[in-house]
Amino acid sequence: MNTNRRKFIKQTGLATAGLMAGGMSLSAKSYKNILGANDRIHVAIIGLGRRLGAYPEAISKLSNNINLSYLCDVMPSQMDKAAAQFAKMIDYKPKLEKDLRKVFADKKVDAIFNATPDHWHAPGSIMAIKEGKHVYVEKPCSHNMFENELLVEAQKKYNRVVQMGNQQRSSLHTIQVIQAIHDGVIGVPYKATAFYTNNRGRVPLQKPASVPGGLDWELFQGPAPRRDYTEETWDYNWHWYGWDYGTAEAGNNGTHEMDVARWALQVGFPNRVDVDAAKGQFLDDGWEMYDTMDATFKFDNSKSIKWSGISRNGYDTYEGGRGTIIYGSEGSVFINRNKYMIYDRKGDLIKSVEAGSEEAGTALGGGGDTSTLHVENFFGAIRGKENLLAPIADASISMAMVHYCNVAYRINSGYDIDPKNGKMKNDAAMKLWGRTYQPGWEPFI
């Protein structure tokens, strides 16, 4: 993978710097103190749940010259678990801190990884940007369209490097085949189907419960309106328990696939969204939003994207659980995290490439070689040595598609969109442009 990355950087004209140990027998800590000290990036990871696996390899590499300053989470056991994981990879101890605001206030911190729950992504990132930090924010980069716009404005105002964790933008085989599509390998691309299929199980009904030991429920809620704790909420099921914290499956996984589709078609904001969505499985359980969605986005020049998200029915309609299919005037392309296949107009396979990627697919958890590449691209951009592959100004447009289909579901109606500025041409939809915030926690720049 390192050889492939160097070849990719050379082919795309991106600059990089290599650091050689020169045969010296030094510990990791000593090596960092001698080489590239002025370029060392001090980082903090905020949120130590299932996306934690995306960062250790890039952070622990000597050549990246990184110092892990903080591990931050509202649950102490998460910090202890993360510290134990990193202890196997680095020979110093990062500080453990539950309050992200204290991390942001530390002037020595250069960059943060924001892997908190969805409702914290934009507010937390904006807080960090205002404190001068560069930000790698996991998808979805925002909880609603108001935050989506505000995050982009914050990046521009404070001139920080802000990358969204749509890591397939750093996937070498995906970059290769997207370039081939743009070069005309399937003629004129006009349609894409982005899909995700999983067989998630039953979710417990919410019921009042004591706050789990150690959890700072106040900080977990942060900008969200206050409510009493309910059982099973903090550990992942917040995704499905209404709209206080999560963005449903479209935000959870659709962000990735819709981003690849939009990238392939070279489109911006859509001009129309229509949705067919419902809760179709475990009708009596605690899941409070759709678990099945078909969304259709129309764009200028007769282009369209379909999002097919099936959370709890494992029938593998398209193959491989997740991916994107692009249709063109002279053929079609299938892309997922591990391979791509190019077909001619007759449907005959003309090229197939297996990437051998180890990036996580539909299973819970996160990380893999593509995530590592994406993190390294973030570091390279901070140093001015690489172009950012998922800058927030562009990533936020893919994020907007998530909000559009979620809003269409919530108001039970499709609607038109202004493709110039992304505004929703529907009064009911515009009422969901933002959200209600806990007083004193409203994001602002």
C-alpha cells in the first residue's frame, strides 16, 4: 500500500516528503524529537467509539511525525480502552480528557479527529476551528442543513484544513476508475445507483434508565435538547432513536455511497428529491425512523442518482452489501470498497480490478487501509504537501443529499431544490433546515 500511495502521489502531481531513519537505532519518541520537530502535528481524538480504528496506523507511523496529545470521550471506559490500544503502538501516554472544550482550548493541539455522535459533528468541529484547529470530521459532517452551511463558512472564515471522513475519496482503485469515467470509458455518465444493505437486528424499546456508570450524559447531549436518559441510547442505538442525535441510515452509511455517485457524475446540488421510505422490519421494536429507503435525486442535464438503503433486510440486491453503479451512454461501472468492474453497453465485462482493500464494509467498527490513506492525506494537506481529497466545501454537498432525503421522509413529500444555493423550495421542508438547540449550546462562528 505504501508503494501504491507513492505511485498515486507521483501520478497525480501531489508533493510528499519522505523521512528516513538512516539506520539509526532510535525509539519512536527519540526519532520524532530529532527529525521534523518543526513539522510535528499534535492531534487529539474526540470520540473513542467504533471509528477509533480509522486512526492508529497513520498516527503511529514514524514518517507522519504525529504526537497524540489527547484521547477524549464522555465515557471513561472508552478512554481507558483507547489508551490501552495505543500503548501497543506508541511509547508515550496521551492525556485523557472527557470535556472536548478543554481539548480545544489547549493551544498546543494542532488538529482534531471528530468521531463523536452525529449531533456533535458540526458544533464540535466549529468549536475546534474557532480555536485554530484543523479538523477531520467523520461523516455525517452535519446534523442538518443549517450546520452544513455554517461548517463551510467556519472553514472559510478561519482558513483551517477541514476534511470529511468520506474515506473512499482516498481509495486508489476508486480514484482510478472515477478518472476513467471522467475520461469517457463508458461514454457520457447519466445515472448512478448508490446502495447499502445490512441485516441489523431488533432494537430495544426505549425506557427510562439510570445513566450508565461514568457517562457524562450532559456532555453527550451537548447541543441537543435535554431529555432523561433511556436504556441503550449512548452506545450506537442513538442512531435510530429519533432525530435528536442521529441522521438515520442515509447519514450513517448513505453519505459514502452518494458521495461516490456524485463524484462520478460530476454534479453539485440536485434540483429535485423524491423518497419512498418506511420502517419495514421488527415493526414493534424501538427503531423510530425508516429502515428502508429509495430516494431519487434529479440534476441538471438529465442526470440522476438513486439511493437504495436497506438496513434490516439482508437480501443482497446489488452485490457486496454496499457500492455504487454508474450508467453511461456506452457502458456501466460497478464500484465498491474492494474492486471495480467496467462493462460495455452490451453488458459484457471488459475490465475488472480487485483492490485487495481491507477497509471495513457493512460490519460494525471502522478502519482499514483506505481510512489510513485518508488520514494521511489530511496530514499532508496540513503541511501543504498534498491537496485535500475531501474538502468540506465539496463534501458538504454530498452531505446535503442526506439531509434532503431525510427531510423528504419526515414531511412525507418530495420537493424541488435550487441547484445554485441548495435551498429547499418547500415551506415544510425549510422548517427542518435547522433544529432546536439546548440554550447556550447553539453553534455559531
